[in-house]
Amino acid sequence: MYDAYGPDSLDFVPYDGACGDFLITTKDSEELRAKFTALGAEVMVRNGHTVYTWNLPRGQHILSGTGIFDGKFAIGPAVLDRFPEQPGVGMFNLLSFWPEKTTVRSDICAHHSLYYGAGIVTNRLHLAAIAVGRLDLRGAFANAAFNSVICHQLSTIATPVEGVNVLLGGEEVEVTNTVTAHQRDAVFPGPPTDANGNPDYLTPDEYHALVEKGAEEIIANVQAILDSGRPVLCDISGGRDSRIVLSAVVALGRIKDVVFNTKVTPNKLGDVDLAIATGLVKEFGGSYHPNPEVIGWDITTPRDRLLKRRSHLFGAYHFFAKTQLNTVQELAEIKGVRMLGGAGEIYRDVFQTFLQVTDRREPYDPDTLNRHLRARDPWDDTPEILTAAMPYYADTFDRLPGETFSQKVDSHYFFFRNSYHYGIKMPKIGIAEDINPGVSISLLKAARGLPPEVKATGRVVFDITRALCEKLAYVQYDKPWDVDFTQSDYHRPSQYDGQVLEFPPALEVLDQHVPSKRPPVRRPDPVRIDFKDICWKMFSENFDRLRAQESDLSIYASDKLYNQGKTAWEKMDGNKAGINRPGALASRMQAFNDFLTVMKG
């Protein structure tokens, strides 16, 4: 299959870096134990259930991923000295072993995904597929009903593995001789209602009190990272979300304690995005150097990277880019922390435009969902796919927090798109672990307590930036705000109102290298790959294989899909990911064949 880049079979590839793997089952058997021990699992037998782990230490409270707990930053795999009093922020799973039970939870955003059901709980859908061994056809179709962003990741609570569900952020699983999920940390769905059933929106004072509290929470997150003793990288662009993290660093007066990072490619050197980012770094006295000391390189092959991707993501995430096949990764003596700016989207509308939500106060009902989903572009020549998937979408939206359709859409974005796109995908051995310090329960309450037309303007992101560093909220963005925030009862006057502050580009700061204290370690030459060619081979060969299968999944391999895939590939710009669509189509087609390789269906 596509030359040296991957076989038809799919082996389980354990996590590495800060993450470890686990599967807990109440239905252990000699056959299952033989499978998992052959895959390198350690086994722990408890009352009524068995715990299988990979790359995790022994202890009472075990961390996989990265997190901030009660003001302290931690990188896994590790044992925490006590159970956290606060929910924690980061990208993590926490396993806790109590005398009578085992509990498992993730961070509030589920940036380290969990799956449960059919007598198991695990942080790897691939392990669930191996344990259960049965395909859920509707769950697979729900994962591929649209060639659009809503299906770039799992989009329903039910997964393609029979009986196994996505555990939503804020939920916890309790395991004894049964597996039970319950709400632990509530995600605020929307404003409460008054005695007449009408929304009781936040007053301006109530709203700003929550914004101020959110600012305190974000500052505490950033301070915990800066106090960790690790090198800290801070992503910065000309966008709105990374501005939140920069504002927190400025508010703390610790601009010298971070090294800034902006994605730079030769064709981006003239971009507005880079011009704004470098101007901000220079204005506030920051630097792009030095990066964590590189002591060596992890070297692999494109084939191994592709197999790792297929196992780690296993049909759950379909953003496929050339960077996921990088064959050379830096190794650092002390692993750093990379602060991302991807949390801002949870405070504003994202999917409303995509799903053509024009009335943000429209009550939710299944007919509304059906109408909006069918207004998208499913495979017209195979309507059976969407028809099969619709009950799973209906069940998911029924269970999501919210009263209006717009609130349900917010919840769907939060629990699915945000979780997968900004969460852990393929853990890295490299020089830094990622974390989103801009996550705040108070800001979620602030955003979802606003009248929908006010929330839709994105003012929560603007106001939290103001609360952290007023000046930075008014500095030029790569995409200017298309609303006048002053024309709202929720606005508080500022000396900068009516202004767009600009700092001159400072590309020279990219080259202000700090000499290393040790001899440089030569970077090995990476394996050159033709990403466009890989995408086409992944798509076309999996298409042919799926069509030849005697499976109900084969209906997905339609003539229309093939033509769309071929057109997307022809328009793909060389080795670039393009608009994600060629890679997404290839990934989804690979996923369907991987389902049939691992499971019966």
C-alpha cells in the first residue's frame, strides 16, 4: 500500500512523550490478556476490573499528559502526590486508584480524549477496537457524513467501535465491576431562566466580574508554567487568541521568561501575521531566542510516522498535514513547555455560520438539527450515509448542554472540534510539551451568559485581553474586528477607544541568536517525501480496497467521492496541506479500512 509508507495491517503503537496508554475492563479474559501482554502491557488486577497500562508509572494518582493542578505545573507520565482539589487545566488524563474503585477523568476541555462503554474505559480508541472487535456502522458513517470541518474529527458521542462512547469534557468515569460515567465539572451551557422561562442574561457588572475572575485564572495558569523551572515557549501570531496568552505574560511582568515562537516559512516573511507578531515581541521587550538546548535527534521513517498516526488517531481525527510525517525531531536535555493560544475559540461562535444558524435564539428540537445538517453537502449519491448517521447526531445533540440550537452548537464545538483540534494528537518526544493556558471556567460562564448577539461579536476575547493588558487589546490584528465594541451596554470606556495601535514590523528579532553554551548538534537530513503523492496513494488505494470489500462500509466508496478526491488532489499545491481537504479525504478513507482491519463488521 502506497509503496513504503504503510502495510495493510495495523499494529498498536503506544504513546510516548508525556503520555501513556491504558485500558480498564470489567470483562477481562485470557484471550484479551494474551493480546494486551503481547503488545507490551503491564497488568494490574483490582476489585471487579483489570487495568492494562503502557508507559505509565505505578502509584495512586497517575498523570498522562500535561496539566496545572492547584497552582503547580506537571508533565507526565508521572505520579501526583495527592488528588487535586481543583479540576485542573491542561491536556491530561488522571487515573486515581481508591480502595473500592478506580476513577478516570480528563481536563475540562477533554484535550486528552477518553472513551468508555462496553465494559471498558481507555484513552486510545485503537485499544477499544482491539478489545471489543466489533464495528458500529452508524458510528463510522457519522464520522464521514460530510466532507467538511464537522467531520474532521469524531462528531457524535457514539464512536465507530460498538458500544464505546466519547467521554465529554467535565465527565468522570468510575469503575468497580461496572463502568459508570457521571458529571464532575459542569460546563456552563447558557444563562439560567427566570420564573417565566425567559433567559436571565448576565448584567454588564456580572459579566465583567466573571471576566476579571477569568483573568485571574489565566494569570495563575501562566504563572504556574513560568514557575515550573522549565524552558517556556510562547506561540504568538497576529491573531486574537495568542494575544490572550501574551497579555497574561505582560501582566505578570515576565516577558523575559519566555521565548516566543511564530510559524515562519519563506513565503510568510511578508505576511501581516508575522509583521504584527514581530512588532509585538520587540515593543514589549521579548525575544525569539534562545530555544531549549538541543542535545540530539529522534530519527524515524515516514512509514513509521504514518503507522504511528494511524494508531494514535485511529479514525478519530482527519487533519492530515506533511508535518505529521516529519522524520527528525529535536531532543532537549530539559523538556520545555509550549503555551498555545488555541483556547479563544471556545468563547465565541464558530460553527454557527458553518451550520447556517441565523436565529441564535431558536429553540432546539430534532427537526431543527435535521434541517441544518441536511443543508450541508452530504454525498448526494449515497444518502444512506447521512440517513444512517442521523440518529447518532440526534442522540448527541439531545445530550449536549443548552436550550437553544445555537447553544447546542456551542457545546458540540467545545466537546468535539475543540477537543480534537487543539488537544493531544500524536504526542511528541521533542523539545516541548503543549498546553492551552487560556482555558477558564469563569470565561466560559461569561461567554455563555451573554445575549447571543453580543457573544457572537467575539467581545469576550477582546475583553479578556483588555483585562490582562488593556493596550494589547487595541493593537492591530491580522483580521480586524468587524464590530464596534463601544456600541454595547457591555462595553466599559477606554482611553484607546476608536484607535487601532500599530507597531512596525521587526523581522530582525527573528535573527537575534543567543550563542549556545555547548557545541551545536548537527541536524540530520530529513527524509524527503512527496506529500501530494502520499495523499493520492492513501486515498486511491484505500478507495479501491474499500470498494472491493464485502462490507456495508463499502457504500462510502462512491463515484462522487472518488471524483471529489481526485479534484481536491489535482488542486493541491505541491507538498502543502492545501485546504486540508485532500488530506482529510485520504485520512478518512484510510480510517474505514483500518476499522475493517481491526474489527468485524
